Amino acid sequence: MAHLELRGLSKRYDGNAVVDRIDLTVPPGNLVCLLGPSGCGKTTTLRLVAGFVEPSDGEVRVNDRVLSARGFATPPEQRRMSMIFQSYALWPHMTVADNVAYGLNLRGMPKAEIGRRVAEMLKAVKLGAFAERYPGEMSGGQQQRAALARALIVEPEILLLDEPLSNLDAALREEMRFEIRRLHDAYRYTTVYVTHDQAEAMTTADLIVVMNQGRIEQAGSAEDVYNRPRSTFVAAFLGGANILKGRAIDRARLDVGPAILRCAEPSFTPGGEASLSIRYHEVKVRADGAAGDNRLEARVVRQTFLGSLRDLALELADGTVIRASAPPDLAVPPDARVWVDLPSERCRPLPS
Amino acid sequence: MTAETLATGVGQRVRHRLGRLDLSLPVLVATAIFLALLIGLPVAWLIVYALTNRSGAVTFSNFSTLASDPAFTEPLVTTLILCFSVATAAAVVASPIAWLVSRTDLPGRRTIRALMTASFVTPPFLGAIAWEILAAPNSGILNQMWRGLTGSPDPLFDIYTLPGLIFVIACYTSPYVFVLVANALDRIPADLEDAAGILGASRWRTTITVTIPLVVPAILAGALIAFLQAMTLFGSPAILALPAGFHTVTTKIFSLFQYPPKPQLAAAAALPLLVITVMLLVTQARLLGRRGYTVIGGKAGEPRRLALGRLRIPALILVLCVLSLPLTLPYAALLKASVSSFPGAPLAAEFLTWRHVNFVFIEFSQTRTAFWNTLVLALGTATLGTMLALAISYLTARRAIAGSRFLEFLATAPVAIPGIVLGVGLFLSYTRPPLALYGTLWILLLAFLTIELPVAFQQLRSSFHAVHPELEEASRILGAGRLTTLARITAPLLKSGVVAAWCFIFIGVVRELSAAIMLFTANTKVLSVVIYDLNESGDLGAIAVLGTTMLLITFAVVGFANWISGVGSGVRLRGG
């Protein structure tokens, strides 16, 4: 098991930083997810780790060996890593068994031993019956499993996954999320996983690293980044949040226009511009009530029944529209007046 | 960072630099220099000769001589008329056939497509000779039949005229238009047409408003190739225009090399061809480069075919009639001529003879040398050219090094150099030390390599683009080096592209005449040159025998190459 460390890692193309001074430590056996929208630099970061790209600055270290630094990169084949690609990259001219055996053949293992290990690995990924198939003869999910088997069988020091599930349909994607976590629990390779899907990251990762514009916005456990977002971007990207801007009255209270909101965790600079976030499902909506702390009146602009909840768009007195996920049995017609509670322990100050 | 870790870091850096001896840069540089010499040297000498007089002083007099003498300006006008007519004729005839084959339920469309493509293999000069046999004013088979049927004293069709020349060249350039348009039609995704259908457009209306506009770039590209071919072909005009007493630019350049040779004037006459070709190709790149117009994206899928209904049979007859012009009639004529005592002889036992076969294979001393030279050159050029094209396409498709764009340009540039111009340039470059290659097969090898490189390069480049880079990266990350990956992953996936490139070069070399005619000597005659010579002496029977043998050998070699590459790979090459 390997200890992976990125120090000030940067990649610039024609002066544009795609990856911008990233520092990250992945302890042995951990699964780290790089999560972010497309173009945030997560895939480039992964390819820097793999050695397909040379850094413009900074280092990639594994167990304190420098594998990449400015202007040089140990070739991928000498890194004892393996990778799962977005396209799966199964070689169409080889059977599944040949694909999986490829890495072991390179290591000069005896034929009998290779055969035994390949059979064992194919069984572990539930492809025992498909050894002699060609990739073109299998479904997307089976190809995905074959790609996993090919990457795991070489017992890599570090496993890299590049959007591995994005070509699968929704049901299969959910199944494979758990499958990847199950295999990780079984083998415990140090793993870096790139995705833009929040649920994928939350299911699989020990540590979620939210990236935006080449930089790390926040790193932490799933609970951490979800419940305690430290930037507007993280709050909005993970699960949807209302961002309310205003002027701080004191360290705990923010004047957002139609109301003064109190945050349980005081951290504002009095008199300064600031904002706070509250998730859709944390906004409490009731049909009647009276003015009070962190409570204000709103008009229903739109309401949508989504089965397990009701998605509401609510207009505040100053015209700001916020969204709320209310219980499904709360039936309020459009244009109705309602009261919304923004509980102070859910109002999280965001650093400006 | 402590001093110790810094030291380890630097140590590893040095070791990795040495351990990863990257050969791609030296290979890139070497290939670039070789290509630059291969292409640059002939062009440079052309320019030098065009701008000097006999004593070597700089002058523009060569150009003013050409511009003021009707013996030079008339061929230019003839050539322009020829090019525009051929391009128009090829596009007008081949595009509808491509549409019938690709988009309708025309019976036998697969066979028709194969036959159209196969007519590529016919060397244009052989086609011209076959049409001599068919439509020479007096001895032509068709004209004799016409006279027999109508009793008219006049021929139906005289092939030794400008319209005759236009007709024959159009016959052998229309396959280019056909292949480009048919492929473009195949690639139009069905949903683009469905989108018009769902809005209420009928099938015919959809065809006219959506399908055809989408292939206009392909039709233009095909017409451009036809134009360039008509401009740069040497064999067909030499065979059909010279007896009729008129010249095209290529035959004029050739005649300037006949005794007494005037290389300065020839070089000056060759340059306009080069300039026009470059201009046309640049215009084409501009036209086709407009985004969203040529790139036909969307979901693929079996294109829907238009039911022809009662028109099926008439359409088929029409297509077969058109196909008979480059294929059925000429080949029938060649076969007949090879066993008849004279081409126009009636089909009767008393006129059947093995005389031509006997002459070609037993009596005629040049046959063996010519077959041997052609085979050696075709195999050598195909193998060397494929390797060169493979290296260039690997470097340009996979290694983003500065300089790979330049390499790409060099590998494509020969497209703009007409064969006869290249012939002149190579003659000027290699009749002097240090590389006095004139008179050896090497100079022909260089000529053929230059001429065929662009086709092979384009074929292999598109093969490389079809192999997703992640397939190679997957091998690297599992522990295979660059070379192992190339051998075990890339090469097997490229196999069909490599074989195709090899076959293209082989066929191209066998049918090449325009450069060979400038460069051959007594010992380095190739088949095309021998056939051209025999035509000068009017020995059509022997030509027919040689021509059919040459085609049979071509088919045999190409078939063998495809068989070899297909052995042991029943694999469906589908991206992962």
C-alpha cells in the first residue's frame, strides 16, 4: 500500500493553469474522490498522477519517491499503478481473459499461475463465464467489470479511476458504485477516483476533494463537505443550496434584505459583505404562522410533486427566489402565501 | 525540503532521463530531414532551372518565351477546357450513381459499388488504349460495327479528338467522385433525415433539401480530384491527343525533353501546374474547413433507403450502361485484342491467334525486365512507403512534439506535385553528383515513394485516429513500455489500415506513367513505359496481353496481402 502525495502540483497549457498548485495527501489504503464539474482539472490531475502528463510545477510523490516534477515524469509503465478509463479501453483484438492477463504477462509470471489468477479475478468481478468473449460481444456493465479486473489483477500500488461509470445507464451505475466500494474494501489499494457525480463520490470515497477551476475548493469526508461547505461553490455543487447575500450586523447576524438571519456559528465580520447557505431540504415551509426569528413570509412561485418530496420555488419580499424541498403532502397552490423557517443551526456562514 | 530529499529527487531525475531514452525525437528529426530532401530537392531544382538560361544566368526569359509562343499557350487553354469538362462530367455522372447505390434499393448495389471501386485499378493509359481499340475512327470496333449496321461511311465516334479525350479521362476519374460521395452518403446519420421527415417533408423532399446539400462538399472534393487528374495525367493525352495533332501541358513538357532537350523551358512550363495545384488544394481546404458543414456527426445507424418502385429496372440499366464505359467495353476490347490477329477482326476461329501472347512472353526481350522492374519497385515502394507513413502518422497522431505539424505538411505536400513535374524535378536533381541516380531503379523508387506517400499517410493517420489513445495508455499504465505497447496493442489494431496503405501504394506504382516516362532508361523500363512504347509502334495486340497480365498480377498481389492479414483474426474490431 502506497502513500500518495501531491505538492504544489500545477499544469499550464499556454499559460492557462488547468491544474493550479494542488496539495493533497492520500494515506495508504484510502479512496479519494476528485469531484467537480467538467473542466475543473480533475482528469488532468489524475493523468499527472499516472504520468501521462508532465507537471509544469510541483511534485507527485509515492512513498516519498518523486515520480513527477517540473519537466520530468517517470513513464507510466514504471509507476506500479493501474488505471480504469472512461472508455474502458479494453483491447478489441483480445479476449477478456487475454485483456486481464496482459499485465501479468508483462511481469513474466508463469503461464499456469496467470491462468489461475485470471480465473480467480474474473470470478471476483462476476465474469467467470465470459473469459473467452471479445469486448465487442459484451454489454457496457460487463466491459466495466472486465476493465476493473484488468486493473486490479496486477496488484497496483495505486489505482486510478477516470469517470469509470459515466458510460453506464442509471441503474447499472448505482450497482457499480457499490461494487467499486466492495472491491476497494476487499483489496484496499490506495485509490484516486475522478467523477462529477456527487452520489458516486459519496458512496465510494473516504475523502472527497471538491475541485473547481484547477484548484481544490474543499477536502473532507462526505459529511464534512456536505454539512460544512466552506465556499459558495461547494455549497451549490453538492446537493443544491440557497445562497443568501447580505451585510453582517454582528458576528452572528446577517441582514439579507427581507429579514435578518441568525447563524448558530458566529463568524461574520461585522459591517462586511457576507453570505450564508442553507440546503433546500433544510428550509421548513408551513402554511400559516407569524413573524419570528429566522422566519419570513414568501409567495409560492412554482411547486412540483416529485414523489418523495415537493420541490417549491418561493419568492421573498425583495424578489429573491429560494428553493425548498417540502414534504410531499404539503399541498400549496401557486401564488399562496406561506411562512418559511430558516433554522439558525442550518444557516452556514460562507467565507467571503 | 531537506538537502537529503532534494538530492534523492535530483538523482532520480537524472536516472529517469537516462532510463527513458526517448527515440521519438531523433526519429522525428531524421524523418523530417529525409522528407524535406525528398520533396524539397526536386522542387528547388525546378525553380532554379525555370529562372536560369543555358549559361546559368538568372532570367525570366523562359516564362516570356512560353507566354508569347502559341505553341505553349494553346496547350494551356486546351488543358483548362479539358479539366473543367472532365470535372463537370465526372461529378454529373458519378454523384447520381453514388446516390443510387448508397440510398436506394437499386438491385445489385453491392456488386456495382465493388465494380466502381475496382475500376481504380485500371491505369488510365490502359483505358485510353482500350478506347483506341474501340473507337479509333477507322479500325475501332464500335465504328466498324456502326458502319456495318448503317452503311454510313462516317465513324460514329472519333476518339482522337478533344471530346474523345475528355470522355476517356472522365471515365477513369469518375470513380474518385463516386467513392467520396458514396462514403459521405453512408455516413449521414439517419436522424438528420428523420428530423426533416417528422416535420412533414416527404422522402424526395428530404433527399433534395437535406441529404444532397450534406454531400455537396464531397461532390466538390471529388470534382477537384477529377480536375487535378485531368490536368496532370500524361498517358491518356499522349495516346489520344498527339495523333490528333494537339498538345496538353503535360505532353508539351514531355516534348520539351525530347531531342534537343530544353530543361529550362520544361521547368518553366512545369511550374504553373504546381502553382495551380497548390492553389486548388488550398481553396479546397478553405471550403471544406468550414466547421459544421463537412463534419457529419450524430448517431449513426442504417441509412434508410428510398424505394425506387417501377424505376428500379430502368435505373439498373442506366447504371450498367455507365459501368460499361470504363469497365465492360474496354476490358472486352482488351481481351479480344489479345487473341485476335488484329483488333477489329471479326470473332471467328480463323482470326484467333496466340501470336501476341507468344510475342510478349517469348520474343519480346523487354517483357521480363519490365515485369521484374515493376514488381521490385511496387513491392519496395509499398513496403518502404508504408513504413515511412506509419512512422509519420505515429509521430503526428500520438506525440505532441513541436514540429509534428511540419512533418504532416511534408507528408501531404506531394499531393500538389503532378507526376510529370516531379519527374522533371527528379531528373534535374539526380543527374548530377553527389547522387547521380539517373539510370538506376533508385530514382524511380524515389519518384514513386514521393507520389504515393500522401495516400498512405492519410490512410494510416485516419487508422491512428480510430484507435483511441486510452487503449495505448491502458497498456502503459499496466507496465508496458512505448515499444511493447506499439507492438502488442497499436500494431494489431492498425493491421487493416496498414494493409490498405500497402495495397494503395502497390496499385499506384503499377499504374504510374507520368513520372516514369521522364525517368526511365533502357534498363529501367517499367510495364507502363513498355506499354506506352508499344502504343507508339501501334502494337495493340501485345499491349492487350501485357495490360491484362499486369491487372491480373495486381489483383493477385492485393488479394494475397488481404488474405495474409486476415489469417487468424476473426476478431471484430469494435472500440471498447
